[in-house]
Amino acid sequence: MAGPSPAEQLRAEASCPVCLELFQDPVSIPCGHNFCRGCIERCWQSSGASSFACPRCRSVAPERSLRPSRELGSVADIARGLLPAGPGTLCGRHREPLRLFCREERALLCLVCGRSRLHRLHRVVPAEEAAQEYKEQIQSCLQALKEEREKYLESRKSGAQRSLHLDKTRSEGQRLVREFQELRRFLEEQERLLLVQLGDLDRAIGRAQDEALAKVSEELSQLDTLIWEMEGKFQQPPSHFLQDIQQLLDSCEMMTFHPPAEISSDLERSLGDFVQRNILVRGALRRCQDSLMFLLQEPAALTLDPRTAHPHLQLSEDGKEARGQLVPRDVADHPERFDFEPCVLARGGFASGRHFWEVEVGQGGVWALGVVRESARRKGPLSLTPKEGVWALEAFHSLTSPRANLRLHPPPRRLRVSLDYEGRRVAFYSAGDDVPILEYTRAAFNGERVLPWFKIGMGARLLEVTRSARCEDRAVAGQVMSPLDWVGFGFSLRICP
């Protein structure tokens, strides 16, 4: 490949590396590189820094030093007379200098193009005039940007903005610490109050039991004396024994033992009241924990596991939605896959901690959701009971637990499932509500991992469907139910992000 021509070499040596044009009033800076005076001054002015860097080698000069390069200026003038016009300075069609500018098309024109019919109705001005106007416009924009930059640099230099944000985060942190300290103090005070009440009740019960024991001991002593006297009478001859027979019979009637109650009915009632109140306190604390978890903790990031999905279930690409279909999919029969119940599990599961997730359900159809032990069976009919390792909420145009008499009108469209592994608890909520619809306590996870579980479609009772209000409304409207609605496949379950 041929190297650059002498003319190209001359233009390169006599051109400013900033504007790429032949030097105008060239100057040299401390590192030895040359620039047009106007170009280097604009570069340094726009940088706004106290030091001066070379645009080519980035060397920094401690002070602004510009030395005129008269010889280089003479070389640039000679090159300007010898070299042809640079690229883009001649009209490609007429080979005339581009001295005009069309405002409508924003294009350079030669005198011939400016007089042509194509540009007759356009605003054509001299190129120098247009260049000056655009320079002023761009300079105004640059000045506004410089002012914004200066404001930002000043704020960064003073640290005001950073201090404002730091103060805000620190004050919020301090406020949060105070709130939790007050909550801890309140809970500790309530704990002490309950323990004091329980201690008083315990001591009262102890005193009552001691008094009952003393009374019983006294009665037993009297009874032992009476028995000893009676047994002595038995040793007398009949003539002596029968002389006081009436007195002996009266004494026998008095030989009764009625041990007193260990605690009074009032203490029994106080103990029952305390136990009932403690149950309410535990429920309030649990609701408080749930509320804080829902507010502060992010929902568990669940995705459905296609290896477990029943062949009649179709999963979305993002693994968040399950929908039934009448025609089964052609899938491999893995040991993990449900083959009878239209169920699917989420990936991962949990073996510790507190977690929750939300699910959108359709208005109608058949669905159920909850958690199952990892070892729960997946082949054949599945019993939705804790005994089988399933803690679930089932719906068929209403909510049941399962088949219990739990009804909500209308059923929620969005449900929240809460799992407390160490607390052995599974609870179901309407989204945005802190009172559970259904709650399982003392769940026997047996140390196993538990997996979020979902069921949809299949098994709808057609008699109940046809009697439902939704079906009656559609019949009145002249709409015909499809088989998809009948088997509950017209609705999907979707895990909320």
C-alpha cells in the first residue's frame, strides 16, 4: 500500500490537531505540541481546571504558557497557497467553492447550486454568516452547560449536596433505631407486666394449694385417730362392744373424708383468663411480625419448575404462570412430575427462615395453593391434608380449608402465602390484609425442605358449576359455557413479581 503523498504530509504537519485545519496563529505549549491559539484557549477554558493539560499527550502544565510559532505560521500560509482545497470545500457536482448555506436543508452550496430551481425558494445565506450564527447558538448551549457544570462542581466542592443526603440517611437511620428501641422497651415492659401477673397468679395458686394441703393433713390426722379408736373397740368382748353401739354407729356416720379443692373457682377463672389473654397476645405479636415482614422483606423470587408440571399444565416462558389445557403435552415422565393431579411446584424451596409470596388467581375455576414437603408423593391421587405433607388453601368459587366451612364473598383475586419454617406455621392472606384467611400451626415439616405448590383446573364438579351465580348470569346473557370453563382451565395462576 502506498504511503501518504507529499501534499498530504504537508497538510498533516501544518494542521492543528484540534480543528484539523491549517494553523491560524499557531502557538506552542510546554510539552512541545502546537495548536491554533484560539483552539488551545477554548480547550483550556472549557476544562475549568486549575492545571493545563495537552489535548494530544495529556501532559499537565502548572501554568498557562503559550509561545508563538511564527515559523509554523509561515509554513501554514505557504501550504495554504500551494495545497488544493481540503475535502468538503468544493461542490461535488460543479467543482466550485462551497460559499453558500441552505437553511432548510442545512447543507453547503456553491454559487451554481444556490441559483438552481431546487433551492430557489429556500433561504440561502453566505456560509460565513450561517457559521457565525450557528457558532453563537452552540456557544450559548455550551455556556449553559458550563454554568450547570460549575454549579455542580461548586456543590461538590462545598459538600453541601453530599452532606444533605448523608444527613438525611443518618437521620432516618437514627429515627429507625429510636423506633425499634422504643418498640423493644415496650415489648420488654409488657413482658415484665405479664410475668409479674403470672408470678402473682402462681404464688396465689401455691398458697391455695398449701392451705388445701394443710387442711387435708388435719382432716387425715383426725380420721386416723377415729379409725384407731374404732379398731380398738373391735377388740372388746361383745357385751362391752354392744353397750355403746349407738355411739359407735353415730361415729361411723361421721367418718367421711371431703378433701378441699386445690384452688378456688376464682383462681381457676383467673388462670383461664390469663391463658386466653396470652393466646391473644401471641396472635397480636404474630400479626405484628407478619406486617413487618410484608413491609420490609421482599417477596420470595419464585419460578415454576417445568419438570414437576402435570402434562395438562402449560407454563409461561418466565416460569411465573400456569394454565390448564385439554390436550396433554408430550413430556418425559420424570419421578418429580405429577401424573394424576394437575399440580406444579416452584424451584428451590425453603428449609429455614420466614418467607412470603403472592399469587394472582382467576375469578372461578378450580385452584389450590400452599406448600408441600419435598417427599410428598406426586404420583396418583393426592390428599390435601397436613398428614400427607400438604398445607394448602383450595378454592372452588369460594375458599375452603379444604372443604371446611370457610367462605369469602367475593373470593380475592390476589393471595399471599406466608411460611415460617422455624415457627412451623403456614398462613394465607388476601393481599394487603394482615388477618389470615387460613392458618396452619405446629406444621410437621420434619426437617425437610418445603416447596411452594400450585394446583389448577381438572376435577370441577359440573353440578356446582352450573348452579353458580356466574354461570346463571352467563346463561341469562345468552352465553354458552365452554368445556374450558367447566374444568377450570379458563383461568390461570400467576406468581406476582
